[in-house]
Amino acid sequence: MSHSLYGKSILDLTEMTKAELLSIIELAVAIKAQPDDYRQALAGKILAMIFEKNSTRTRVSFEAGIIQLGGQAIVLDSKSTQMGRGEPVKDTAKVLSGYVDGIMIRTYSDQMVQELAAQATVPVINGLTDHHHPCQILADFQTIYEVKGKLEGLKLAYIGDGNNIAHSFLIGGSLVGMDIAIATPKGYEPKPEFIEIAQKNAAVSQSNIEISHNPVKAVEQADVLVTDVWASMGNEAEQKEREAVFQEFQVNQQLAAFAKEDYLFLHCLPAHRGEEVTAEIIDGTHSAIYQEAENRLHAQKALLVTLMQK
Ligand code: CP
Ligand code: NVA
């Protein structure tokens, strides 16, 4: 089976159409239901995985995923490779392309990943950068679809930092026709360039994009309620300062009461209970965080098959 995204890189969710995104979710659901049907889907293929930031879920789900599809992974970190000693990205991209069939990278700079993808002759997958986390949002959409039976027409409220997760929800949600309401403290809004992309998508999909500093208004009548850490990887030095600024943006019982009665709570994890979300909410009956984490495996297997299977 040949997919329209075969051989392409996925650095953020602007790189796929609504139909392509939905077909990945559909494939993820099929792979989850019948994993044995896909045991040889990527037989003999090798995925290089580069980590310049920590990871539990991305590391294990990608490695388990490629193995379950019949392939293998090679895990690299910048410290033990020549990348850490300043070898040009171009040379790394060209050299790795001669050895492996795909590259997954988790790093800081989006620009670096763009250069890597431009120079590589194999697909490059963004496993989290400062501005995007597309694989997380694919897994989240699969989870929302499993629980709610649809994506289009739902309202998703994201409360907290206008970070990589917020950007990927903005782009992906507006593409599939979800209403996206984001509430952040002043100075922590999503980047204007990604809001603009979302507004353009929303004009096509007839959805609403609402960026505010008002968590209650954002959560009102939401079907899905999402938050993320206040200080992402790379912002650790601002932890204390952010704790003070973000107090009113905690997802707790009082705030969740404004959502729909059957709201779904998601968090990409790792979480800080008592900071961005109370234990009562994240460990409560509306939360699907472990299903969401498991779906990283299925959604990424679907993505790997889509990009790497001829
Ligand atoms: N959600 C997520 O990407 O988790 P890791 O940082 O553990 O990979
Ligand atoms: N926004 C978080 C997500 C971690 C999976 C970070 O970038 O650290």
C-alpha cells in the first residue's frame, strides 16, 4: 500500500492534509486492534532516534513500535555522537541517510530539524522541539476519537503555557475542525505565526480559535480539557517564576466544573500534580492519561508505516 505521505518528513502538523491526518488516526486504530497484521510492515527497516532532551514515552514507544513492525531502532544522543562536537547538521543528515530508513529527532531548535530534514534523503520525524510535538497530538486525537467517537465539532480547551503542545493542538485541531480555546497568562501566549496558521485552517474547517487570558471562558462547555507543565524542557530555570504567574491556570475541580459534564481530561505527561493539575483531576474519572500514553505507540506505528512503507 502506498501512502501520499510516503518518503516525506513530518516536522509539524502543517505538513499533512486533513485527510492524511485522519487516515493516520484510522490506521492507528486498526493497528491497535490487530497488531499481528502489521508485524512485517517495516521488515528490515532501521530508524535512527536522536535525543538531545530527555524522554520516557517517545523513546520507548518509537523503539517498541519499530520493533513490532519488523524493524529496528538505533538510539543516539548528541553527547556520544559527533553532533555533540559540532559536526554540521548537513553532514549528519547525509551520512545517516546512507545507513537508515528514517530519523526521529527530539531536540531544542526547530530550525535545526528543518535543516536535518532538508538535507536527509529519508523521512525525518519531529519527536518534540521547542515549538512542536506532532506525534503527541496524533496520539491525543486517537484517544479523543476512541472516547468521543469523533473529532470534528468538539471544543478542546488548553490551559497553561503557550508551548509546543499548545502549538500542535492549534495547528492540528483547526485542521480537523475542532474548536480550540487556549488560555495562558499574559506573556505566555502561543506564537503569533502558529495562531495565524490555525486561523487560516479554521476558516476552511469552519472551526473557532480563541486565545485569551481567561481560563474559565476557555473551559466553558469544553468536551476536552488539556494542560501541560508550566516549565517545559529548556525552561527549567524559570520554574519558580512561572509557578507564581501560572497559579490561576491550574486545572482543578473548580475550573473543570465549567466544562461539559462528560469532559475528557488529557495531559501528555510527565505531569506535576499540584501544579498545572490537581491529583483529583488527573487521577479522576474523566482522565484518560494512560490510554493517551499507550496511544503514542499505536499512532507512531501508523505514522512510521505511512512514511516508510512503500
Ligand atoms: N509526552 C512525551 O513526549 O513524553 P516523553 O517526554 O516521556 O517522551
Ligand atoms: N511541553 C513539554 C512536553 C513534554 C513531553 C516540554 O516540552 O517539556
